[in-house]
Amino acid sequence: MRPAAAAALLALAAPPSVHGGEIPGAVIVLEAAPGTPGSDPSAAPPRFVLLKDGQVFVGGTERLEAGRLEKDETSALLKRVEAVRKLPGLALAPDRGSAPAGGSPVSLGGDPARTVRLRLLEGKPLEVVATGDPAAAPPALAPLATFLADLLRYHHPSLRPYAPSSYAMAVREARLAGGCRAWGFAFPIAQALAPPRTVSAAEAAGWPTGARPASVCADDRRYVVTLRPLLPGEQP
């Protein structure tokens, strides 16, 4: 593929947070729908997060694991970020706030329904929204495709289960198949309909978390409730 063609496939936008808040100290953030039947992608934990201090988080449908990289491991990831930034078209990315909202996706080939969102936040913040299968990407996009594939299946020996101290609650009036549970929080459900709302880990105990929604019956109505785990310092 010619450089000009590769550039046409790539589009970047200033990285507004999908969830309404930023992760303090993050340099790499990858978001991907979990693909689990019945899941709510809007409440899924990020698939991969690297902080400036080398702390790393890897998420699934419901929960996160946390670990810490050595300096050389962090440097290796940041070198790959620079290789992605040098792809034709990326160097021409607009400054924060000047790009069209949402930008245009990167087409990797394969199933266009598969979408991931990569944010590179060190230096000039950039965003890449990629559709398709990294394994089907053309050679011109190899630095991006292999980077995405590695982050999607990232593992590190230091990873351990992460216990968040708080969750971002989202509530909407809707009906899920099956039964429902009672509203058990100390505040009326009507107060949770206008996000953002943060609840503590103690308040969320016993509830589904992440992209697993809960069906709630309250005031003769049905609601869908999600609890997205928050990373250190993150606000909903």
C-alpha cells in the first residue's frame, strides 16, 4: 500500500474520554468492547492502561488486574508508540480541540464490527479508532496492528486482581430479559438517573460490575444499572 493510501485510512482526534473523565497519569489507554453476550460496552473497564510511573492495568468484562513494569519494559512500549505516531498521516494530526468530533476510523480489514480505541496521551495527545482485525491489516499498518494485537492480549507476571475503591454508576430506565432485583442503595434511584454518580466499593458489594448490567425494579418501573470500576484518581 502506498503511503498516501495508508494515510487516508488513518484519522485522529483530540481524545475526549468515553466515560466523561480522564485517568490521571495515563500515557496509553486502549478501550475495546468485551464482546460478552448481554454486556454493556459503555461500562467495560479499559482493556489496557499504562501510567507514567510504570503501573499497568489490564481489564476484562467485569474486573481489572494491576501490575508494574520495569523501566526497560515501559521504554519498549513507548518506542512502539513512537513507531505508531510515525505512520503516514499521523504526523499531521491536528492539535487538541481542532479535530472533528470522533474523527474517522482506521480500517484494518476483516470484520468492520470490531472496534478498538487507542489513546496516546504523552506529548501531543492522539486518538486512533480502529475497525477490523489486526491480523488482517496491510503491511503499511503493521506497527499499529501488531501493537493493538499485543495490547489486546497483554499479560505480565506482576498482574494481580485490582480492587477499586469506587465505581462510576450509570442508571437508565430500560428492561432486561428475566427478573430484577431491588434497589438497595441509600439514595433514591431517581438521583442516579443524572450521571455522573460515584459509589464506594462497600456500597457496590454484591452487585454486578463492569460491563455486566443489573436489572432493577423500583417505583413500579424497570431500570438497567451498571457499575464501572474506577482507576486511581479517576473521576466519572
